[in-house]
Amino acid sequence: MLNPLAQFELLSDAAQLAVTGGLLWLFAGFAAVMERRRAKRRDLDRLEQVGWVPWTGLFMLAAMLGGGCLALSLPVVIGGL
């Protein structure tokens, strides 16, 4: 049985783009949840709990890159070429 990296390498270019785009969208969803958690925190005055990760920027970057990867892979994945 091949390891997941070897299986990924055996996929076509379009399938690799589709998997990468899906993983980027999964990360974008995680970033959106984390930004919502930070925005909905209970004690707004405690600045030390805010965090330093720019979740909104990471969400936007991952969503756009993932959407681009999925858009590029869509014709080949649907058409089966």
C-alpha cells in the first residue's frame, strides 16, 4: 500500500489541483471559525487574549487560492480528460 504522498504524486495535474484547492478551502473554513471565535470572545477588554494571527487575511488568501485551484481543475475533472 502506498503512502498518501506517493498516491498524491500519481494523480493527474488536475486531480492534484482539485485536492490542493479542497484542502485550501478546508483551511479557509478553519480560519473563518477561528476569526469568529476571536470576534465573539466574552471579555473584550482583555487584550492579551486577542491573539496575533491574522485570521481574516488567511481566510481570504486560502479561499481565493483554493477557488482558483478548483476552477482550474474543474473542466478536466468534470470532463474526465
